[in-house]
Amino acid sequence: MKYLTTNTPIGKLTIAEDNGYITHIFLNGEEPINNHSSETTPLLKKAETQLGEYFKGQRTIFDLPIKPNGGPFFQKVWQTMIDKVPFGTTTSYSQIAELVNSPKACRAIGMANNRNPIPIIIPCHRIVGKNGNLTGFRGGLDMKTKLLKLEEQA
């Protein structure tokens, strides 16, 4: 695994690549814990550039090869968030559950969000409670609020 750490308006992000795919974005200065190299690759630089454009309000869709590690249900949830929850919008856990044809799986949707290894690119920050309230985010609710406000202002 190779990684690149970059400063952003929400703090340090570490982008990880493995075999030509973005596999992780670590928040709050977290770093991969084993078998990693700080060698920068063209894909890591492209990801850093696209994230920079996102934070400037210039990019609403990411164009990067990603490979999040997770089971089939999590994969389906993550892809649904990418495909069905566009920049500048939010949706609820229950709406995502409906979209993945598992209407009673709200807690499982929450777990998929919690385990999302590529936040921002897989936009789990756009998922809110049924009543519109902000709920958990691995980077904290302050970071989630900042991401949503950034998208609202772009």
C-alpha cells in the first residue's frame, strides 16, 4: 500500500492506494498501520488534486478507480451512495435501505457508513437521520457539518 497525506480545510487526510485503486481515505491525520510506503504515485496525486478541487467547490463527482474492502451488502450500499446521493444533497438511512431493497436494514446501512473506507469519495457524510438530523460520522459531526456546508455553498 502506498499513501499520500494532504492538508485540507477539514484537516489532514491520508489517501491510500493499492494495486492501482484508491482503497482508503484516513481522516484526522490517521495513517495506515502496516505495510505502507509514502511513495507518491500518479493515482495518489490525481486523488489529491480531485479532493483539492472538491474542497474548492470545483468538483462534484470523483473520477478515480476505487476498491473499498467490504462484503457484498456494504459494496451495494456504498455504490448506491455514489450513484443516488449527488453532491449538495442528503438522504436518510431509511431511504438508502429502500434503494438497496432492504427496507428494514437501517442499522445495517449505518454500519456500512461507519465502515466506509473511502469517505468523501463514497459520500457517507450525505446520509442523515430520517428527521434530517445529523448522525454519526467517523470524522465527527463537526467534520460532517463542514462537508455538508461546503457542498451547500458550491
